[in-house]
Amino acid sequence: MAEVRLEHAGDVAVIEIDNPPVNALSQAVRVALAARLGEAMADGTVKAAVIACAGRTFVAGADINELGKPRSPPFTGDIAAQLDGCTKPVVAAIHGTALGGGLELALACHWRVAAPDARLGLPEVKLGIIPGGGGTQRLPRAVGVKLALDMITGGDMIGAQAALEAGLVDEIATRADVRAAAIAFARRAVAEKWPLKRLRDRAVEFAPSELFSRARTEIARRQRGLEAPLKAVDAVAASLKPFDDGLKREQAIFAELQRGPQFGTLRHVFFAEREAAKIPDLPADLPPREITQAAVIGAGTMGGGIALCFAAVGIPVTLIEADKAALERGLAALRRNYESSARRQNLSAAELDKRLGLVKPSLQLAHAAAADVIVEAVFEDLALKQRVFRDLDRIAKPGAILATNTSYQDVEAIAAATARPADVIGLHFFSPAHIMRLVEVVRAKETAPAVVAASIALMRRLRKLPVVVGAAPGFVGNRMLFERSREADRLLRDGASPQDVDRAMVEFGFPMGPFAATDLAGLDISWRMRKARGIVEFPVADALCEAGRFGQKTGTGYYRYEAGSRQGVPDPEADRIISDVRNRLGVAPQPIAAAVIVERLIYPLVNQAARLLEAGVALRPGDVDLIWINGYGFPAWRGGPMFYADQIGLESVRDRLGHLARELGEPALVPAPLIERRVKEGRGFYA
Ligand code: COA
């Protein structure tokens, strides 16, 4: 039950918000908070107030359950205005995460004291909106336009130390006594008669207009298609105006975005993320596994990236590689990668060294013995992986989680190489592993529920987005990708050029077209896999590989790459190879419209996902959407393939699939039984 309590610590009033689990600013909390604040200010014995929270965190924002529904005042902005009017010092005591409306509340206090591990942010853009409680106006007044733009348009949190340096918090307390520290801080403010620091009364420091234009350019590049980040730039730009004018602008933009389509779609994504954490058949009372030590086997790109994920959250990790030169190469690459991402995250050199110091290189598998979790990331070869697991079975301590990072090998066959298959699980990280949030948690038949639960908890601790999938070939993401790749190859055969296909998908919202992406990843790995399995449905890709065109690494693939350039240019030689394939197969090329390209590449994803849902390999349509948004660049603002199919109308998708199946003679495109059933019931995947 939500409660806001008013207690007295001598002459300091402590207003405590208690609304588990995350102290969201629900309607009831806002009403009670406004009332307690009024009472504290009216009480002659109260000299100052502290706003604090019970439980695990400071206010984590608006109540997501109320978002999009009619709400009534007082709104967060009204409480912020009430705080502006307070004539006694008010200090926010922040622990856990101060997010969205929570940070806006704190920004309207006169001072902010934070626990050392507190994190602060305005994540609204991730929901397709902008802060609506004055955050876009007060944050630039606190930290300057540059950081405010970064935080509001990116939606990411910053830590207490960075917040202190930026002027967002005024003091860092020790973990145990953030509230006591805030009370002491308030007493000092009273005793020393500090003038109240109201951000609304401050002018924003000089901000050259390039800051805004640069932010817009960055957004167009990195968050293409999303409306909220661009609108957030407009709102922050309005902070250069008088405060009340800026607030009006913020309100207008907030209201406009709340009416727009992206809010609904991104809210769906948000709820899908919360849902993904819940696995229906896992008992709730599984004992947590303590993880204090990790080991990663294989110091290649994936292994190094995974090791960094552990180090970034303070878990010591042994990085094991059989070959000395490979280990050294791996470590050098790891440092290089981390330096570049540390620059983006404003990590200090000391912090960087501390984190890299947690990665302990080793040439002996025996050094995995102390680890609570071991992630194998060696070359994608089943026999090799099985050998590693046989050895690990001897070495690993009892109860250790044995994970494989395979992206398509049979996890059950790997588990069978050990005498403890219940402890074996797949953790399919995406590349680059220290940046990509998605991890497919691959649950094999014999994986123990406790191991699944512990792996999910561990991935969340690594700040990843774990999505549980079944141990079928290609799991969920790559199994779907296979369908798209086959259709992409057929589009080339039928008359499209790589540029036509890539352009259509980029216009749809993917950051990269499928062929540019394949050139980047390399064509040879899947070529080898196809050859090993006798798959012959990729005539164009096969012909390119036979000509030694493996993508960027060989300078040619679907495109040609000038030395040192990552930007492909159309290549007449590739066109010739494609044209030879058409001639060989007797296909007369036809122009293919962009809209048809989109259908032919998206609908097979939907169809395959429907089959995976039916087979229980994917648990929910939301899980599929998360996998494609976070692992394969599907535009979040379109909600993922399943949500998109519902928007189009599942019946039209079904009809179109049926038509394509006939036209192309492709059995994989015959509408999946689940789709047929849903259409018959007049339903989509979600409704
Ligand atoms: N309103 C209501 N409930 C919320 C909430 C919010 N703003 N944020 C989280 N919750 C709920 C979750 O749904 C979950 O409930 P459940 O246990 O019934 O599923 C619970 O709080 C814990 O959240 P979870 O995300 O599992 O915990 P976490 O410790 O990993 O992360 C947060 C906590 C606060 C960092 C994370 O939940 C978050 O980012 N929340 C959204 C914050 C936000 O966007 N605020 C701005 C809204 S405008």
C-alpha cells in the first residue's frame, strides 16, 4: 500500500515515500506527497525538510501502470512548483535509482545528497516521450546544456560520482546513512543560512548553437526514426528562455508525444522487457546462487567482450586461452575496445584501469576451477566445444554454472559432454558483447530451473536484457534470421540489387541493410555452415563466397570496400556474379518495389516466429520483439516484428504470406498454423 509519511528528526521534517517496489509516483503518492510537503512547510517547528524513500530505491519515475491513462493533478510538475515555493530548505536523499519523475522531484529540491552507488537519469525518451515535470528545464540549469542533452536524448543513467562532478548532486553520503547525511546537510543549510538553491532561478550557462545542431545530427545517425530524442533537443533548447516559457514548451511537446504513435509502441516494448524477466514455470523460491568469480574460455572478440561485461560490474574474471599469442592479441583488443567505449561513457582512466585489472589472463583451463560461472566462447565447432566441456566437467567446482556462448550449436549435445547437464546453459551474447544488451538464455532440456533463474539474475546484474529461449537450432533470433537471409538471397536472384534491398530496409528503420550487415560480419562463416549441412538455397551468397568475396575483411562482398573504408560502394563485379546466378537458374530479373522488399523480408520473420512460439522455443511474442529490437536492429519504434504484424493486421500478413508462398514456391512461407488460428479467431499476436 502506498504511503507517504512525515516524521520529525528534531527540527528537520523527513518525508518518506513508501510505495514498493520502486516508489513510483502514482496518483496516490503524488496527492500524499503534496499534502505532507504542505504540512511540513506549515509547521512552525520545522526548519527544513528531507525527501527520502523507503525500500530499495528513490522514486523510479511515474507509475508505468498509469501511463497513457487519464491522470489527475497534482502532477509531478505541480509538486515541483510547490517545492519551488518552499521557503525552508528541502534536500533530496537519493539511494538506488532516481529516474524520470523521481529525478525531476529531486531537481526541484534545493539540494541533493546521494548514496555512492546511486544512479540518476531521465529515461523518458525510451518510452517515446520527454520528461514532463520540468526535467528538461532544470537539468540544463544544474549540469549545463551539453550533459543535459546527452542524458535527456539518450535516456541513460549516470552514477553518483559523475553526478557530483557535474553539479547534479551536492554531496555523496555513505551507503548506510544517505538519509542521515541529508538531514545533517539540511541542518547545516539552516545553521549557516545558505540561500536556497532554486534551479528555476538560475540561468542556463552559455550554450553555443552547435551543441544543438550536433545533438540533432548524432540523433539522426544513432536514433534514426525516433521522434522523442529530437523533440527533447527542442525542449532543452527552450531552457535558454525564461523558465516559465521553457516549461510551457516542455509541456506542449510532452502532450504532443503522449498523443503520438511512438509512445504506445515503445510502452509495449517497455512492458515486454518487464514481462521477459518472468518465466512461468520457474518456482519463485529458488535459492539465489552467489556469483563472485567468473571465467571466460576463449579470448577472441566474443570472449574478450564477455569478460568486459563481468569486469564492468566489478566481478573478477579469468580470461583463458590456449595459445599465448592469441591471448595477447585478445587482451590488446579488449583494452582498445574498452578504451573507446569508456570514452563514450566518460569513464575516468583510473576507473578504466580498475575494471581492466579485474580481467586476469591465463593459459590454463585449470584456472577456471574457482569460478562460479564459466562462459565458453571458443570457435564455433561442436567437437571443440564438447572437448572444452568435458575438461570443464573435471575442473569446475560443484554447482558452477557452465555456459556456452554458441550462436547456433546444439546446447544439448554440448551439455551431454558433461556428467552434469543440469548445470549447463547457453548464454548467447551478441557482438560486440560489452555493448549489445541482448542475451538469449538458452534453456536445454536438462538445464536445472535454478540454473536458469541464476543465469537470468546474473545477466541482469551485468545490465543485459536476458530473454529465455529453447535449445532449438538457431534458438530464436538466428533461426528467424535464417529465413530472412534466404529471402534476401532470393530477392537478388529475382532482380533486386544489394543496394535496393539495403535501402528499403534502412528506410524501414534498420540501422543497416542486411547485405551491408553481412559484409561487416563476414560471409564465410554461414557459407561453411551451409556447406557442412548441405543447404543449397543461397545461390548468390554461395557464388560470392566461391569468388573469395567474404565481405569487409576481404575488401569485397556484396559491395566493394576501398582500403581502410567501412563504407561499401556498389561493385560491378558483384553485379556480374549475381547476373551469372540468374542466368544459370534461368531467372529473368524484374524490378522489385521497396514495399515488396520489406514484405518479403519482414513477413518470413513473423511466420517463423509464429512457428517458434507454437513449439515453445520462444515463450511470448514480446520476447521475439525484444530479441529482434535488441539483437538485430529492428526499429524499436515499430515495436518488433510481432507487434508490427499486428499493426499491419495479421489477416493481411497471412494473405500476403500465402500469396508469396505460391508465387515463389516456398513452403517456408506458407502461413504458420498459429497465424491461421489467430486470424480465424479475429485476433493478432497480442490481442
Ligand atoms: N512504475 C511502476 N512500476 C515499476 C516502475 C515504474 N516506473 N519501474 C519498475 N516498476 C516495477 C516493475 O514492473 C517490476 O515489477 P514486478 O516485480 O511486478 O515485475 C518491479 O518494479 C521491479 O522492476 P525491475 O525492472 O524488475 O527491477 P530492477 O531493479 O531491475 O530495475 C528500475 C529497477 C527502476 C531501474 C527499472 O525498473 C526501470 O528502469 N524502471 C523504469 C523507470 C522509468 O522509465 N521511469 C520513467 C517513467 S516516465
